[in-house]
Amino acid sequence: MDYKIFKAINRLAGHFPPLDALMIFISNKIRYVYMGVLVFTWFKNKKMTVNVLISVLVGILINTIIKAFCFKPRPYMKHRVGILLPSKNDSTVLSKHTLLVFAVSTSILFRDRFLGTIMTAFSIITGFSRIWLGLHYPSDVIKSAFTGSIISMLVERIQRFKNTWCHDPKSSDLQDLQSERYFD
């Protein structure tokens, strides 16, 4: 089933040059959009940006650990598929691109719904581009999105728990207290 869905998406690659160029651009350059958003959010809400960075670091660590113990060949290593972008011959188990963009977008979504929704849309398109380009199976992209989102949820929960139970009453920060509304 995974390969059938992959093939249905990937077989379109190479037939629509503008869409191919867009998918390559998204897969290669979307990280700069995310970096720009992080710089912007640093000035707007430093705690949100810190949560994003923690989520990204945990995501990289988890991805590295999983790839060290679990190998699944990429689609182009096992089947004849259209590849629009050269890649490493490492495991496809988790798409690092997808994991990281979902970690970022989910962290932002907790603190800024509008920006988080936009970033989540970019994350979905990024995951789709990895399938389109022939680099990952749909199940790998879905697992990566789920993993990145769960990491961000856990980081957010831990930070809110820390702020609730370890809060210094002398440093009451109204913005922090108002941002707690998403878990109430």
C-alpha cells in the first residue's frame, strides 16, 4: 500500500516542469523560510523560539538514534522511480526535513495560531515534496510529521509545567500567563 501511494505521487514527477521546480525549491530552500520566521519570532516571543530550538535539537537527536538502529532503503534504492534530486543512500525511516519542519510549525502553533497554521501548511507541502522527489515513502513522511509534532507537544508541556510549578512570583510575566490559554 505504501509503495502504491508513493508510486501514484512520484509518477507525476518529471511531467510538470514548473511543479517539479517548485518541489525541488521547497525541499532545498524551505529551511531558509523557517530560519527567517525564527529570527522574526525571537523578537516577538523568545520563549516560543526557545521551545522551537529545543524541539529541533531533540528531533535531530531522535532522528540520529533511529537511523543508527533501523535501516529501510529509500524508494529509489529498491524500485525504479523518478528521482529529481540526488540524495544520500541512507535510511528513509524518518524524513529529517519533514520531522524538523513539523517540530517547528507545531511549536509555533501552540503560541501563535495564525503563523503556526501557515507554517503547518508549509510543513505538509514539504513532506509531500519529499515523496514527489522520490526520496521517501508516504509512511515515512507521516511518521516524521507525527514524531516532530509529538516532540514539540512534549517540549511545550514540559515548559508549561516548569513555568507553572517553578514560577518565581517576583517575576510575573503577563505574556507568559496569557499564552497558557492553549492548554487550559
